[in-house]
Amino acid sequence: MRVITLLASAAFAASASHSSYAEVEKVATVCQNGICPHWWPKVTVPLGWQHDRDHSLHYNFNALAPERNTFADSETVMYDNAIYKPRVPESKSLKEFVVNDHSGVLKEAPELSIKPDESIKTGDGNAAGTWLLEPETGGQWERVAYFEEGDYYMVFVISSRTPTGLKGNMRAFEALVRSYRE
């Protein structure tokens, strides 16, 4: 176990030595492939919400659910992720990353409507562009915020089974995005 801890520490130290810095939580777990890194933005969990560690590690993003619920059983959830740019070499810019992400979403759910929405300022004043994803019929209603921070593309999502759930939790989502600072 000590070797695993040393290897994980060395890997994270190497990634932290890049010239660009972002405030990213880095967790390493032992998995079938050896060591699995989990990276997500360091944020303040909004009042009335909680971090769901099991689902965070399972899905490889920071999974949040309303208090006294889990990520799996909640009508509305939030999650955020820090995507290390070298892991997505096909995206040379934030704009390309967003276009590629939307293309992937539409391949899986072609009935979705994706519309730009108002940006949200992060804690250090950067603008996070947001998009609304709305299904024609049943499905997930979402608002997604994207921004770039150092060597990472940051993605923040609120997702709900109902449009009412999405709208009713929008303040918490905006607080989550605003809580991030480099």
C-alpha cells in the first residue's frame, strides 16, 4: 500500500508542476487498472447539498445530492469535473471542447435541444458559458457551465428529471459555480 501511495503522490506532484495552475482536488484509488486518479474542481458545497463520495468515485466526478439523499435517488443532482487538457487532444480550445461535448450528447440523445444561456462568474471573476439542455419529451433537463482554468476544462452540471426541479435548484447551481476560484 505504501508503494501505491508513493506512486500516486509522484503522479500528482508531476501534474502539479505544470506552468498553469487550477484549484483541483486530486484523489487516487486502487482499482482494477492499478491506480485510478479522480480530479474535480475544489468547490464549496452549497447549503442544503452534500458530496456523495461513493458516486463521485464511481462516476469520476464530484457528485452532489440534496442533503439526506444520494446521487442515484435524487430528482435533481449536480456534478463538476476537471478535464485535464492532454486527455482530450482533439479539443484545442474551450470552444472546440464544448462543441465536441455537445456532439457527443446529441449522438446519445438526438431529441435534445441545446441553447446558450447567461454566463455565470466564477469566484475569481472568469465567465463560465452556460447551455440549457432540454428534452422534447421525458428525460433530463440540464444546465451546463464550461470554463477553462490552467491545464483543465471545467464542467459544472445541474441535472433534473423535471423542469421544475431544475428551476428550483438554479440558485444552488449558480452558487456552486461561483464558489470555484483558482
